[in-house]
Amino acid sequence: DSGIGGTLPREMVNLEHLVILGIDNTGGIHGKLSGGIPAEFANLTSLSIFHLQGNDFTEPLPDHLFENWYEINTINLNSNTLPGSIPSSVDALESCTDLDLSHNRLTNEIPPQISGMENVGILKLNNNELTGQIREEDFQHLVKCRTLLLGFNSFTGAVPSFTAMPLLSNVDLTYLP
């Protein structure tokens, strides 16, 4: 718990060698980051770990946020009250092994671009307000995925077989309508 508040400064984009950005305010009572993640952060191309957990962001993730994050390994944005959709630029996260967008207020469908995350091993989208069907084809290229958490959303339709994901050992579809 860092207790750091305020907003993320746009000027941080000038830190062109920034590899790790971590601000964890889980359980914080003294301060939390607010506002949103600046769109300019898409230009932080050296990032390996982006960990902003337990904040109070009220703005949606910029749709092109991930478009230049080719080398990133871990993105943890859980428990931030993030509204809006999962950015369609998620397909640029080819090197990402761990994406955690759980415990937010993300809405709409899982974008089909999620299939571009071929190296993801842990994908957590649980505890949001996601809707639509869980489409088998959106997950068919996630052959390295071991953990897939989609529970506590509002998905409809049939449960996919996930047979294209041979390493899958943990699937959570708890409390789907």
C-alpha cells in the first residue's frame, strides 16, 4: 500500500527508459490515484511491468494504450474501478504473459483482438460487467494460457470447450447468468 494520490502525470511519458511502473494502493486509506491513465502512456515502449493496482480511476482505458507495448510482460490493473471497454489494442500485447484487468467496471464484449495475445499464461477478466458471448474463436490462439478467469460478469450463451488451449488448468466461469 503506497498511499500515493493525485493523478498520473502525462510527463512520465518522457521517461523513455522506464521498465517498471508500480503503484499499488490496495487497501490504501490515505490516497489513491484518480482520473485516468494518460493516452500518452502508449509511448512508454520500454515497459516490462505495468502495475497500477487498487486505485480509483474514473476514465476508461485509452483504446490505443497497448499499441506500442510489444515487449511488456505483466499488466496488472486490477481493483481500479476502471469503466469502459477492454482496449482493442490488446492484440499488440504479443509478449505479455500476465494480464489482470479484474475487479473493475469494464463493460461490453471481450474484443476479438484478445486472440493476438499468443503468449499470455494468465488472463484475468473476472469481476467486471462484461457482456456478450464467450466466443471460442477469441481464445483459439491462446495456446500458452494456463489460467483463465472470466467469472462474475454477465456473459450469455454456451460455455466454450477451450480445447485449443492445451495448457489450461484453471478456468473460472463462476456466477455467470
